[in-house]
Amino acid sequence: MNKRFFTGACRAYGFALFALLASAPAALAQQSQSQTQPPSPEQKEACMQDFRRLCPGTMPGGGRVKQCFADHYEQLSPLCQAAFDASATAG
């Protein structure tokens, strides 16, 4: 595999995961008056590792990452499950 492609793909996946995780607290804040915490660095790292392990052929966009996580929910790490649950609750 071309190293330049791999680097670009990792950045795209990282951005998609960050967007998925970052959207959860914002959406929750809009739905309720209580303040929520953004995903921790540990949650982001756990989800990135889970994404690489469980969804290697999944291209970001169109809800595909979220669907892959839903399809493999039982295999997600506990930290990533918590972040996923927060994003699912948000919308």
C-alpha cells in the first residue's frame, strides 16, 4: 500500500472519528440544559483503535463509521462504547 495514501486515509478516518465523537456533547447540550463533557483523549484513542480493528474498509461519511460501530457494538472497547452511547443518545 502506498505510504502517502495510508497517511491520508488515516487522517480522514481520524477526522471522521473526531467529528463523530465531538458531535455527541454538542448535540446533548442542545437537547438538555445540563453541561456535558467532551470525549476524553482516552475515548478518542480507544475508538480510533476500534475503528482500525473492526472497520478497516469503511470510508468515513454518510454515517458509515457510526453504522460500523453499531454493527460491532459488543466488540467495542468499554471507553468507545461509552462515547458511542453518548453520540447515539444525542441523535
